[in-house]
Amino acid sequence: MEDTQFNNLEVIIIGAGGLAREIVSWHNTSKQKLNTKIIGFLDDNLNALDSYETDFRILGKVDLDLVKNSQSVIFAISNVETKKNLLEKAINSNVQISNYIHESTFIGERTSFGKGLVMLPYSILSCDSIIGDLVFINNGSQIGHDVHIGDFTSIMANVDIGGGAIIGKNVFIGSNAVILPGVKIPDNTRIGAGSVVLKSIKQEGTYFGNPAKKIF
């Protein structure tokens, strides 16, 4: 992994939950150590790490005013509205936002992505795709060519998204789901774990099953 946004900076992770601890763990065990230093977390629950043995600490509640000009942040939170508000504030306050892209991932040619992308190990993002801001791609997921993924979307482990699919904003796709090539998924939609989406979805909601059907 070579991410210039993540080089030569002190990094603060926004959130101290499971995703934040995963990022720290993968960074600490990385073979390609970057010239950077994770110095701690910001989390509104100041006791979030009390049950874990860790060298890192919670530096304070989530307040971007605590971030210095020489520091950068990685977003490790799931609440969409919180991410929207914090992203807007970070941009307005010129807070640097890092991507975390693990060294074992693959990103194809001519693919672009926005601020704060998190890609965990063994995930693949193929060529000519466009990825929005604060998108999360978990372990082992495969994103095909010419895919569009909107802002704030979360893709869980081992998801397969076929070429040319269009995934809207604020979408959640559960582990082991399959999205067929060319399928369109609207904003604010949830796809259940293990579901298979055979055709485009016209109405937002929660979909589950094989083939995926609207349940909420």
C-alpha cells in the first residue's frame, strides 16, 4: 500500500469501536510499514477501550477542533448522518482526511475514489470504477469494472459486485451478498447478508434472500 495521504503524518482515528481497532491491528501487523504514527482515537464514549489491552488511548470526544494541522484523521464510524456532518466540518476546517488501504488489496487502473476510503485485506476494486467519499470495503470483497459506489456506503466481507453495477449513497451491503453486473441499487438501501440481487432495485428499503426481495 502506498497512500500519500497516510504518509508522514500523525493519524487520529474517529471512532474507537471494532472497525477502528481492526484498522490499528492491520496497520500494526502490516509488512509494509508506513512512516506514520497512529496516536489515538476520538470517541464520544470515553470508556470504549476500557475492556481492551491497547497502547492507544481515547484523546477526547469527537471534536475535529482537537485535530492539529500536522495531523490527519481516518473515519471508523458507521452512522451515516454523523459521517456526513463530520465530513462537512472536516472540509470546512481544512482537516486532512486519510484513506486506509491495506497492502494486500488491489485497485485497477483508472479507478478513482473520494476522501476517507477504507479497504481492508484481500479486497479488490477493479478498473474504471468511481468510488465516493467515506466508503468502507471489508475483507475479501470484489468490486468489478465500471462500478459506481456512492458516498457513505458500507460493503461487508466477501461481497461480489459485478461489473457496471451502480450502488447509491448510504447503502449497506451485508457479508457474502452478490450484486449481478449492471444492477442499480438506490440510495439508503440495505441488502441482507448472503442475498443475491438479480435485477435493479427501484425503491429504497431492506432486501433479503435469493433472489433478493423487499422485506421492509
